[in-house]
Amino acid sequence: MISDNQTNTIYFSELLKTDFRFLKTSKQLISTLDDFGAKYNFLPETKDIWARDYMPIQINDDTYIEYRFDPDYLQKARKGYRDLKTYPDIVCDTLKLKTKKSDLIMDGGNFVKSTDCVILTDKIVKENRISYNKTNLIKKLQETFEVEKIVLIPWDKSEEYGHSDGMVRFIDNETVVTQYYFKDFEPMLKPLKQAGLKIEYIDYKVKEKDKRDWAYLNFLQTKDLILLPKFGIEHDDQAFEQIESFYPGYKGKIHQIDMNETVEFGGTLNCISWTTKE
């Protein structure tokens, strides 16, 4: 499995540059990535900015797994929802990227990975219940993504999308960082511990809690940099200091991006990016 800290190229939806709601964000990103000398590009034929969810998952230098992107939150009866569904095969054809197709139903935002382990919320069990029971689903995930460990954590029902990438991130193959509010939540901690993972927590000493504080773990990571959300609140500096402490190899390579434009729609930097090793 290609882990985030092995990737070297970043992609965003072209809509990030053209949708007036996200112009400030895209300008910051382009300026920052240019300053870092980072390699980035924009994806054609997309219907929304959440590239992480629909783009394939790279498991080695030459293999990209294209799962079935058919999330429940784009199946709603409300007018226009289906129009927001991106078809990854169309995007990949435009990129001339060959993929290996899988019948697994999932989102890339519910796929937090190291080189030998993947963490997903148990929403994936519900999504694939017609084709796989839980035991067979875990086996299928192991075989498809060529990893030894599959860790299922509880779906945080306050987050309708059921994604894991705002709940937990790998620091290295042996250690993860998760949110302070899971410190005493054993259903979350137990599966991580059973997988042999050490657990760190991101926490804040602030006068007033902020509902956006989950989003600091939704940072964008490549081999060469970490882009960390900020919101103009007192949490920002503390988040930066903690991420710098958790990832000492990135000292001087962490930059904060104002993500107020996207967070109100449910995601930030990991959500809007797709990273590859090229």
C-alpha cells in the first residue's frame, strides 16, 4: 500500500479553481504549493471538489484500485444530488490512467492507510451488506488492497458521510493520532489497540470549544509537506504545534491554509485532494 507519506503529486478538482465559493482557498493552495515547489495538477470531468472520495486508491507504483463510488448521501431524493456524482472511470480515462476495478462500495474519505493497515468506519459494512458479510468483507479488503490489517472503527453518526479521515490519521506504521473526544470511548480505541497501534491525541486548551476542531486531522500529507487547516481561531496555533510534534520529520514543511470556505460543506484539505506516487 502506498501511504500518504510516500506520495509526491497532488490533484484537486478543476472546480476548486472555477467555483466562486472556493476562490480564496484555491489561490492560497496554488501560492503555497508553488512556494514549496510541489507537484500538483487539476482533475477534469469532476462534479464536486471532494476528489479524495471518488478517485482510485494507489496500492503500488503501477496499480490503482477503482472501487464503486455510489455513496448514500448522493442517492437522496433532493433535487440535484445525483448531478453531483463524479464518475471516476471518466476522470481516469481523461487522465489515461489504467485502473483495476473492484465491486467494493466505498468512499476514499473512509480509507485511512499506512503501508500495511487500513482504518475505516464500520459504515462500509452497511454499504456492502448485500454482497459481503463482515468476515468476508474484511477478507475482500485485505485481498483487494494487499494489506494485512483492516481496522473497523465506529461510524460517528454526527458526521453523515461516515468517513474516517477526520477521526484518525497515521503518524507512522505503529502509531495513530485521534481526536481528544475519543479518549474515553472504548469502542473507538479497542479496535486500534487490537491492531497493535499506539494512540496519540490532539487536544486543545481553549476558552471556548469550536465545532470545526475535528478538521485539523483532515490535513493533506505527502512525502514532502503537510498542509494543515486553519480557521482564525485560538485552536490554530495549538493544532500546528501538536502536528509538528507528532511529525518531527516535517519540521519546516508544515503550512496552514484557511479552510473556512470548504469546512462549512463538510471537509477540508484531505477531502479536496488526491495524492499519488509518480
